[in-house]
Amino acid sequence: MSAPLRVGAVIITMGNRPDELKALIDSVARQQGDPVEVVVVGQGVEVSGLADLPADVRTVTLPENLGIPGGRNVGIEAFGPGGGGDGGVDILLFLDDDGLLERTDTAELCRQAFTEDPRLGIISFRIADPETGETQRRHVPRLRASDPMRSSRVTTFLGGANAVRTSVLQEVGGLPAEFFYAHEETDLAWRALDAGWSIDYRADMVLLHPKTAPSRHAVYHRMVARNRVWLARRNLPAPLVPLYVGVWLLLTLLRRPSVPALKAWFGGFKEGWTTPCGPRRPMRWRTVWRLTRLGRPPVI
């Protein structure tokens, strides 16, 4: 019998939620099976002074905030190249610092899922409000999101509540650091799917997280627009780039955002076309068809 898959966890923090961070780490420590090794990355803050962290938690302090994907990439490499290799792990959990693992068997469920399906690359957890149990529609990574309790194969995943096989990161690379915030998960998901990996949404793997609105971030509208364009420019076959961007432009206008929000959105939209987006690796048309069969063609 082969050894159980090794599991690690990456948590990035801005240092403004020390109590929640400690509670999350405690919930990781309660996981059944072999211990989960934890790396906490401080985005411009000294992690060691934030909370009474257990001695076995590794910390990395960055001199500045590198953004969500940049910070998580640092956490990945803290385990070794792509998170794996000698002394590394087979699975990495990425968890928001104000979240909490509801169950004590989540790590074991991840080990089981990845062991049973060798081409399963990413698992997206269900996010539930700790007071109401509600899962917001935007936290179900598929178009048919009315039933958050239904697990399914999907085409993207939730950034702060997921598990990734480190073989995926070693094959297709990490998160796009230049995105800073928004859509970095879809960029990685599309690259993983194009390489033949699968992504599952699992309703039984739960991260408790307070209900929030993404627009709470000051940079939300600009970066959402910019990164949508970058996502298309980096990953889509040329004929689909204007179609994808055009659909999202129309959807944004139909949602009737405020004038300041719309101004910020169009600023980001322009930035997406006029600034470097990183390497372009268009997915194969076979992957486009695969995404379409999974219910989310890469035009929306």
C-alpha cells in the first residue's frame, strides 16, 4: 500500500485578523490523519507577532503586499519547487485567513479524492456563512449555481477555499502574480484543464467564511475589468478573445453599476488592452469544447 498523500496549507494574511488566523490554524491542526504542514505568508507584515501561532507553523514575511496570487505563489515555493519535490507535499490547501474548516475530515477527504482519481487536479470547497449557513451564488463555480449542495465537475475554483495537487503547479506553473487580485484562479484553472487535469466542486468540503461583497475592495472594479481582458489575451484562441471580452462588457453594462464604478471599470478595461499581460499560451480548441461540455464555454 502506498503512503498517504502529504498535505500542506498556504495562508496569506495582511495582519489585520490575528484572532481569525489563529482559529483557522487551529481548525487545520484538528484535521484527521497525518498532520497538515502550514505556511503563513505575511503580506508586508511580520507574521510571528500577529498571533500565538503553534511552533510548527512556518512563516514567511514579505516586505510588501504582492497581491493574492503573488503571496500564494511565495507560499507554494516555501514547500519546494511547485510545492512538491523532496520535503514538499502532494496537496496544497489554500485558505482565506478569516475562514474556518468546518469539519475535521476535510484533509482526509482530499487525500481520498486525489488518490481515487489520478487526473483530478483541483478541488473547490463550498463556502458557507458561519451564522446562516448560506452559500452565495458567486461562490458556486458554475453557471447553474442554484443548488450549492450539489457537487459536480467544474471549470474554475474558489481562490481561498481549495485544494490543488502540486503536480498541477509543477506542470502548468503557479498563479499569475501580475493579476494581483481577481480571476487568477480561472487563469490557473484554464491552464490545468488544457493540460488534461480535472476540477471538482465538493459541497461536503466546507470553509466557513463571513458573507461578503467583492466590491468591498477599493480596486475591485478596475482589476476585475483589467484581468478579464488579460485572462482572454493569455489563454483564449484569437477568435474567442473579442467575443469573451465583449460578452463581459455587455453583462457589466446590464448590471448598471454606479458612475464611479463604471469609470473605474472602463479604466481597467483599457489597461487590460494596453499593458503587458504575461505569456500568451492559447488553449487548444479541444479544451474549448471540453469547457463547453462542462457547461461553461469560455465566452462567459
